[in-house]
Amino acid sequence: MQPTPTSISAPEPSDALWLQVLSPPDEAVVDTSQVDVIGSSLPGAVVSVNEEILIVGSDQQFKTTVFLDEGPNVIEIIASDDSGNETSLILTVTYEP
């Protein structure tokens, strides 16, 4: 029996920029005129949510409230770091009163 080949990959650096949105889910339909955008990223990263600027805390969390217009709303979330790296997500949340 021949040994199974294994591949070794270098671990990603712990300071690599990343972005995760915990709430709201993409394509959510809500019946309130505002929604909390909650997510996480690299501590110290600058996050903008529809142009509101936030700094990610040491707990890797960020949170802000976005006011919605009736119908579909686009929420753009961009994270950037000191090195100029950038990553983004776009969510659509529909407000149906």
C-alpha cells in the first residue's frame, strides 16, 4: 500500500484582511425602516457601511444602524487596512412596511 500524498500549504498570515457580515443576511426582507449591520473584520481595520466610517475594535466586531427606504436597499460594506488592502460585500435588503 502506497502512502497517500499530502500537500502542505503555508498558513495565511493572521493579519490578512478579511470581512464577515453576520446580520442582515443578503436578500433579507424586513418590515422596519432600519436594520443593524453587524459584522467582523481584522482589529483596527477601517470599515465603511454606505459611507459611514467605523473602526473595528480589538474584539473584531463592528455594528451600525442603516436606515432603509421602502423597497430594495443596497448596503455596501468595505473593509480596508493600513497597507491599502481592501475587500467588500454588497447586500440587498428590502423594506416592506
